[in-house]
Amino acid sequence: MTVKIKDFLTGVCLLFVSANTAFAERLPLAELELEQKGEQVKFELVGEKLPGGYANDLLLLMKNTEGKILTAYKPAVDGGYNCFLEPVQIKEGDKNILLSVGKGNWRAGRDFYLLDFKNPKKVQEVFADTDNFGVVKRTVWNGDAIDVTMADDKTHNVEIDYDMLEQINRRGKEPTYRGLTSLVAHDLDGDGKDELFTTQSIVAGKTILADVGAVWKLQEAEGKTSWKTGRYTIMLASSGKNNTINDGVDAEGYCVLPRKLVVPGGEATYPMVAYKNNPQLQNEVNALLAQEAEPYLQKFYRGEADVAFNVAVTSPYLLSLQLISGKSNFVHHNVHLDVETGKPVKIEDIFDTKQKDFYKLLNLLNNNKNLDFSEGLPKEWYIKEDKIFFLETVCGKEEVSGFALGNLHKFIKKQKWISHISD
């Protein structure tokens, strides 16, 4: 694929002059601050927000520190949901901008555009609309298996297990492939330039049969650029109907979205949060989540562990997410956030832990004798429905003990943190 150039907006000078009126009805959807050519600039994605969360007529603005518009770029995608702007080091020099726009709720695919603002008058689409089709070229039934032909024209025969075949009632449901659902940038080979990890799905009807992963590397030669894809991986989906691991959530005011990587021998899925009306808070929350997930993702990149996540609580006040890392043995790390401020929520914010009777009651109700609450609380905890669980690694094994919140009611400081119980 040859990288495509989209000409700068026609009549851009006139657009700059009338910027204040032209953008009056557009609301900020996502923002990102970067250093470009030694100067601090701000990228701001704006659009017309419609009922239901859809944003129409998208426009990406580049501004200086004084708020003056340096350039305005209209992406190929006209609108969508849950927008993000992220920095990507795909070439030497200034970072590029990764724009991602959702096609629907958290289950839907996304459009990804990698933009180079080196020349503001000719913004370069390094990863463009056609790249969003992914690396799958053809899917067809072959008995109880699927033949999947990839971008290198090689065909892979993928066996579908019996439970999945029963679940989809295969008759009349041809296997099809969707565009990209996820794209993650990471410098895997240590050359200072990011590779792109993409994921797309093979489906029958509405049932996901498999995820297809690929790694994209930008090739530059004789002034031209193109993408080289490889490390193709086809990973069968779980047939469990009640499995909520790696599921996102559409909550009031925000959305939890899964970001997935699939490589030979492993997979990693971690959460990102999209706020519907607060781009700055969205950046702060995702920076915190990235920091919490980084140690586990590094183990994944080294091939030492897979990564998954689970959503424990989504309320207007509390968002609790659980990061899961391991291969055969797993550890759980819990992140609790104040939805309104993006700040971490500590156990001391929920319970009056200064009362000695609190620990006495925990020990009295404790049904796991490998845990002792006399000297304090484990660092890891999470709330699920009407119970709180404490986790601690003892002799190399993760031990868990759960308590009904109703039994601890007199120690609860603020009821809003458990408001989801009565929802």
C-alpha cells in the first residue's frame, strides 16, 4: 500500500479568518498536547454532538499555546463515537497522531487514522481508511473448520470447536470478517519506532468465532513508504455465554472499551475509558490506567504472561477495574477511580479503617484462614455486587476472602461508593 496524501482543506486561509464562527457549534471530543518542531502544540478533535452520543462533522484542529489555529484537517471518517487522540512514534522526528473513532457501542469496530502533521498544509495519512480493512482477505467454511486467507495469500485452516458450532447454529451463517476492532502502537523491536498491533474479528451472524492479530511495520525506501504486515495470529474466541472477561461497558457519562493485542502464543486486552463530555478528564484517567497496566503489558511483550481485565463496578461515582496477568497462575491488580474526578479511590475512602472493631469483625467473619486482618488490610481489594473481596499472595498463591457489605455497614463512610448495589 502506498501512503496517501490528503490535500489541505480548500480555502484554508478563509477558514482561519472565520474560525471563531465556523467552529462555534462544534464541541471538543478529544485532545492531545505534544511538542512539534520544538514548540508545544495542542491537537483538538471537535464535532457536532448529537443525541445518543454520536458526533458528526469531525474536524481536527492544531493550535499553538495561545489557542491560535495553525491548521484544520477533516479526516476521512465523518463521525462516530468515543473518540481518542494518541501519540505514536512511527517515524523519526515528531510524533504522529493516532485518531480512533468508534462505529457504535463498545462492541463495535473502530476507524483508525495515523496522521503526520510535519507539513501542516498537507497532512499525511500514514494509516488510512483502506488499511482499516485489516489483513484478512477471505473466509469460507471447510467442513467444521474455516479457511482463512490472509494478506500474503496464504490460507489457514481453523478448526471450530463443537460448543461454538452449537452456539451459532451454523446453517445459513457464513463466516465473514470485520474491519479493525483494535490498534495498539508499541516499539517491539527496540529501534525507536512503533509497530502497530491490529486486531479484527471473524464472525458468523453476531457471534465472534476468532480474533485475527497482525503486526504492521512502516517501510521507507526511495522517498516512498508502505506497510509490511506479519506475525499473523488467529485465536479462537471463548464459547462461554456468561464469560464477561474483557467485556467493555456503556455506562452513564462514560464508556469502558477493550484494547486488544493478539500475537503468536499470547494475547493482551486492557481497558481504556472514553468520557462523553470531558476530553481532559479522559486523558487523565487513561494516563493513570496506562501506568497501572504497564508492568503487565511489558511481561506480555516479553512473552511471559497474558493480560486480561474485568469490570467490577460501573456507577456514576465509582469505576473499579481488575487487571489480570499470567499464563497458568494469575495475579489480579485492582484499580478504583472516582468517576467525577479521575482520582484513585482508596479503601480508607470507603471504610473507617481507624476503628479497631473493623479488623476484629473482619477476622470474625473471615472464611479464609490463610488471611489475617489483625495487622491491617491487603493492598488488593475489589467490590463485586454486594460484597467486598480482599486479595493477598501467600506462599506464592493468591488468597481471597469476601465479605457482605451489609455486615460492614456501620463502618462505611460514604454511601455513594456502594450506590451501585441499589441500582
